Amino acid sequence: MRIGYTLMTEQAGPKQLVGHATAAEAAGFAFEVCSDHYSPWLDEQGHAPYAWSVLGAVAQATERVELMTYVTCPTMRYHPAVVAQKAATVQLLSDDRFTLGLGSGENLNEHVIGKGWPSLDVRHDMLAEAVQIIHGLFDGGHSSYAGEHFRVDSAKLWDLPQSRVPIAVAVSGQESIARFAPVADAMIAVQPEQRLCREWDEHWVGRAEGSARKIGQLPVCWDADRDAAIARAHEQFRWFGGGWKVNAELPGTAGFAGATQFVTPEDVAGAIPCGPDVEPILASVREFADAGFTDLALVQIGGEHQEGFFSFAEKELLPALREAV
């Protein structure tokens, strides 16, 4: 399993994130994923810079790590033709280190354009059209498209990388897997469920032999003081326990605060590895490895608490993970 690091735009400003990216590369992480949000989940997180500007800077500041959006919604804030242009540009800036991670989005980020929030089936229809448009533009030449949700009129990517940008799509169940596995290069999911990996491989039509990449994400809260880690994880990450069916629907930070008002620090500590020890993180990583995930991006909770985590990761955590998974 390849272990990555999450550039979490909800908890750090743009210059901080670029610094985190270089530090994560130096610590030995294999890849870096970047969230793409217009708003943090909770007021306590306090940030939401533009992910694509951050990625452009990170592409120049790093040399080795693969980069990825985790994830971009190519249907409302961004037209899919513009997403294709952005992805091609980052691929060029990073010397072919970029993967375009896509998803159907959350109300939290997409409502800002004032067009309402569609039902899940409509969002999946929109995402399917968007993926088709992006593939068409990645093919090169002029591309036009007329669908139920999008139109493209003779668009062309004038700066197209020689290495095609891989597309990964976030899924949560059988329906989304059946729909998107045949048109994607990799799977994204946040729950260590074996059925997701198995069903993805059953539907995937890859360009290379073997099974597809399956990219997960795991929040952790490292701190020398476990009680402080639990308190911070509860303050900034209690939203995570709501599950994506709930998280996709709430429109703002006040909604997430209300929905999680009865979540206790003990609840968070039971779901997220907290404190200074390697073993709780190893146990959670093994769940993803056993389920069939090939890649896992860690989130260190707390924008101002990354430096100690990088030292811990380089000296203790990553060596232990290389042996274990």
C-alpha cells in the first residue's frame, strides 16, 4: 500500500499548504491529495483557499510526490470543460504527476452559485456527463457535446500534456460503481469496505493489466498528549461521523455544528486514531489494506499541528507502515 498525505484546504491557508506539501514530500509520503472546498465543514477549521491555485504552487514546490484532487465536483461551481483545462495545466506544471479526482459534490460547496442542490440521481447524471466531456477534451482536438445538463461548443485544450491525466471517481455503493468504474482509471472511497473494491474490479475496464488503484483516506490526530489530540479531533473533525449521505446534503457550517452537537469526544476517539502511538494508526490502515485499497491518504487534524506529525511520520509511522502493509 502506498501512503499519502492530505493537503486539507479546510484547515490551513494557501501558503501553509504549500509548506505542508514540501514537508510531506521530505518526510517520505508517496503522494498528496488536495481537498477542493468553498467552505470548511466547521467554523473551527477556519479556511477554504482555492485548491487549484494551491496545486499550481505545490506542483512547482515539490519534485517527486504524485498530486491529486480529493475531490473536485465538475458540475456546478466548475463547468467540466474548465475542469479539463485545469487538470491538463496541473499535469503540465507537475511533469505528469497529477490525477484528477472527481465526485458528485456536497451542498456545502456547490450551493454558493445559487442554483439549488439537485437530488442524488441528478447529481450522478451530471457527473456522468461531465466525465464524458472531460474524456473528450483529453482525447485532443475540438470537442462538442450536447447533453441534458451540459453543452460544449467546439472546445479544445490548447496545452495538452503528452501523458493523459488519469481520472479517479469517488463512489459509495453498487450503483455508482457500476456507472463510473467503466469510465475511470481509479476508485476513491473513504470507508474500508471490501465489497467496494471487489465490485469496482468487476466493473472496471482498465488500460493496464491487473486491478485498478483504489484510493482511500484516513483521518488521524497525532499529538504527544492524547487528551489534547482527542479534544482537537472533536473540535475540528466531529463532522466526519455523519457519513457522506448526510454530509453531502447540509448547506453550511451551522448545519454541521447542529448535526454534530451530541457527538462526544469519546465518540470521536473511538473512530479516529488519536495520540502519540503508532499502533492505533496501523490498525486502521490495515482495515483499508485488508479491504483491497492500494493507496491511503492520511489527514493530520489541525492546521497548526503538522510539524510534529511530519517528524513522527518520517521517524516512526512511515517505516512501520512500510513493514506492515
